[in-house]
Amino acid sequence: MDGTNRDNIKPGLRVAIVQKQNQGTGELTEGVVADILTNSPFHPRGIKVRLETGEVGRVQIIK
């Protein structure tokens, strides 16, 4: 599964996100989804989420 479809992402899922400041390097941050921030059903760069730690980024990998 990929992180571009909102239907694939649910709160409580373990994911790897790329934060805005890391988009150039592609450094990923792992965590558990707390909130889904993107309202549209699809986003080509990944659905934006907030992790339980408070970090915000776009989903790259669903674990």
C-alpha cells in the first residue's frame, strides 16, 4: 500500500512520513497516525498526517 490514497490510512496505523524540512533529503520519520490532515481522497506526494508525537508530514510508507 502507498500513502497517496486517503482510504489506505487510518488513525493508529504505523507509517513513515517525510516532514517538510526533510523533503530535500527524503529523511523519513516513523510513527503512529493520530490525525489525517488531508481532506482530498488522493494526493500525489502523500496524504498529510499528524503522528502521535505531534510531527506532521506526508505518508511515504505504510508499515
